[in-house]
Amino acid sequence: MPDSFDVAIIGGGAAGLMCALAAGKRGKRVRVIEHANRVGKKILMSGGGRCNFTNTGTTPANFLSANPHYCKSALARYTPADFIAMVDAHGIAWHEKELGQLFCDDSSKQIVGMLLDECADAGVQVQTSCSIEAVRKVEGGFRLDTTFGTLDCPALVVATGGLSIPSMGATGFGYELARQFGHHVLSTRAGLVPLTLSGKHQEHWQDLSGVAFPVEAHCNGKQFRADMLITHRGISGPAILQISSYWQPGDDLRLDLLPGQDALAVLLEQQGQRGAAELKTILADALPKRLAQRLCELRFDSKPMRQYQQAELRDIAQQLKAWPIVASGTEGYRTAEVTLGGVDTDQLSSSSMQSRLVEGLYFIGEVVDVSGHLGGYNFQWAWASGHAAGNAV
């Protein structure tokens, strides 16, 4: 005879564990099925091992989706303050790094431990190293054939994550399952990912690998101000990861190399005060020295400031405020922090995460077409969507 549970959850990541503990606290018999040898692997690696577990500034505007309204209901009903309350109740020390980003003082292992303790208290069963061989719709719910036997359940929650970081066990299984039950899956691509350069564009920058500096990245009407890092393959750093979710090959990408500054006013002031200094010397006061020299090699003559006409300085200022970057692609899912696209939200309830096509079938977390910005937002979506489904199953 198959094992019988009220709820089966495929995926033991952030969303799956939150859903499990929420359902378990309501008295539901819950089994979490995880194909990896341990749960919460992406939690463990997050934030350099300290887990950027939420962001106090979370709003729907911090998420990308074909339906930007879809995430509103779940986010409103489970807020960063709700998750912080659970963290505090478990005595986990944390700090705010910047811009509302919260991290554990000690280790991300504490967040996984907290979720597992909550699941244990709620009677949730967690099965790791368990692969699913088939999922079928049967009378009264679903039947799952697994490497640990057969399981029947009236409610099935798909919390399998996306395609990002396959080395952590990411697969497209959730998308396959969605299609099996008639769901539309929006095309997926890597998000929050470094951009690559090629040809002369790479040659111009690759010997500056390791140089980091603040920029404001602009693409398709979006802008993010943060640090950028030049790499052997292209460009990375928080500003680039953020804008990468809005960029696709061929799109116009520009960098403000002097964010928050009036570049022309700076140049004119320096011309008046340091007329004998060369442009590369002036730029090296505001930018890394090697970068300032490279900009002059590529675009600007470097001559004493007094020799520049105001029109020349205006042109230099405009280029510094909108420096073009011709990226050839991204580093792909291998290093991407999130997968853009996924299960179409038009076929899901925004309040319960339940399928509108198949009763008892739910999709939560990254497998859904909701992707957050960098900085703890994707974890908050995992908590909120998991909580919504866990209280609806």
C-alpha cells in the first residue's frame, strides 16, 4: 500500500520548508521530498555563508514577473517582520548590512536549522536523497512513485526552484511537471548574473580584472547604483548583477562612472584649480588609477586641463555619465543567483498559489515566474509564497 500524506512537497529549499512548517502547524501530515542529500543548499551558500535571509524594504516593485501584481497578495500576508520574528524566537543573531539586507551574524546553517526545527515541531517528515520517478493524477489527488516507494496525497506542492546553480542540484523538473499538468511555462533565462564581453570589448578591460568601483548601471529604463567589478570574462558586482535581469543581448547598457556627481562641474572646477594636471590624473582622483588611464587611452586625449575647451570637457563629462558597455552574453545558470521566467502566474491563484487547472496542485518559490532583485528579496518571496500555500493546502 502507498504511504498516505495530506501534503507532499517536492523540493526542500526555502519555499518548500516554509510551506511544510506552515501546513504542519495546521495539523496536516506533510512529507518533504528532496532529491539532494540535504535540504536548503542554496540557503547554506547564500550571503557568503551568512544568508541574506530577507530585506526590510521589500515591496512588489523589487520583483520581475510578466504579471507584476501577482506577488502582492503573498508578500502582504507574510512580511519581513514575520520572518524576523521567527529568527528572533530562535535566538539567531543578525545584522543589517546595507539597504535593508539582513544577514546572520554567525552562519546560514542557523536558518536551515531553524526551519528544520520548526518542521520537526510540526510533525513534518523530510526525506532527502529521494528521486521522483513519476507523478500521476489519481482519484482524490496525486500518486508519486519515488526511489523510496509510492506516496499518495490530495495536495501536491512543487517547490523545485529554478535552473540557477546546477552544481547545487538545480534541475528543470518543476517546469516539466508544470507542463505535464497543462501549465504554460514562460521562457527562462539567467538573472542576477555576471555579463561577459568578447572581442575588442573584452581586450579593452580584461587586464583590469579585479578592479572594483561604484557605478550606476542603466538599461531599458532601469538603473541600479552599486559597485561594479571587472573580471577576466567581463563585468560583475552588485550593480551588474542587478541590471542583468533587465538586459538581453543587443540592449543598450550604459554606466554612469561618476554616480551622484555633476561630471562637468567637477571637470571645470579642476580645470580652474589644477590647470597643469593632466586629465588622467584628475580622473584618477575619482576612479581607480588604472581605469582612469584606460579611459583616456580609449576615448580621451590626456593633456593638461588648461588646454581643454569647455565643449571638450562637456563631451568628456557626457561620456563619463553614460559609458557604453557592449556585452556579448551572461555567464549563464552556472553562476546566476536566480532564474527569470517560469510557471505562468496567470494559471495560478495569487492568494493560495494553487493551480487554476488542477485542483490540489500548487507552485511556489523560484519555479514560478516571480524573480526578485539582489539583496534578500528572493528569500522573502520563498517565505511568502511558501507560507501562502502552506496555509491553503
